[in-house]
Amino acid sequence: VAARPWRDAGGVRRPAFAIGGGALMTLVRRGWRNDGAAPRASLQRVEYRLEAGRLLRAVAPMVDGAPVATPALLMDGVTALRLRVHDGRGWGEGWQAAQPQALPRAVELTITQAGGASLRQVFVLPPGDVP
């Protein structure tokens, strides 16, 4: 995750990390491979959504101004999903950064699939500006 705010198609500045707004989570990430040496940055805007029991991931071709492309299916049969963030003081269900470049300290994602199997993942994020 990069502490890099982005701009939407209308030029409105958006935070580097956000929860909600139609998406489960939106972020800018580092490390986008460029095997073809295309003239683009190594940063990539990524959006995760939960729609009709399907966990989807969509990316934008450019960090700023471009809409996300057709999403890819990550997981089907999701019956429950819980997203929590650690803001440096504790875990919470929401995230509201005081600064657009602020990042949470960690993100926890718990996914339950049909049949009751659960998967819990905790992602420690790099240091960003203090929320």
C-alpha cells in the first residue's frame, strides 16, 4: 500500500486508503509489474468489492482520472465478510483519515464461505502519515 492520494475522473482528490463509497476498500499499491516496459508508473489503484456473494478486485489503468476496469473474481460463495482496520490505537470497523495520505497500521479481513469455512487475513501496512 502506498500513502499516495489519487484523483477521480472529475479531478476530486481521494484518500490513499478508503473504506466504503460503493467499494469494500480502495487503495493505491506499489509494485505493479511492468514486464512490457509500458510508459506507466509502478503504482496501481485497486478496488475490492463484495457483490452477490462474490469477492471482486478491479484495477485502474492509471492511478489518477481513470475508472476501474472489469473486475476479476477472487472468491465465490462468500456468505459473510468482516473488514477491520487498526488505527494505531486499536481495531475498528471504519476508517476516516484526517489526512488524505494517512494509512491504517493494519487491515484484517475475515471471509466466511458457504459451508461455514472462514479465512482470516491480517495485513500490516507500511508506515504512512499518522491519521
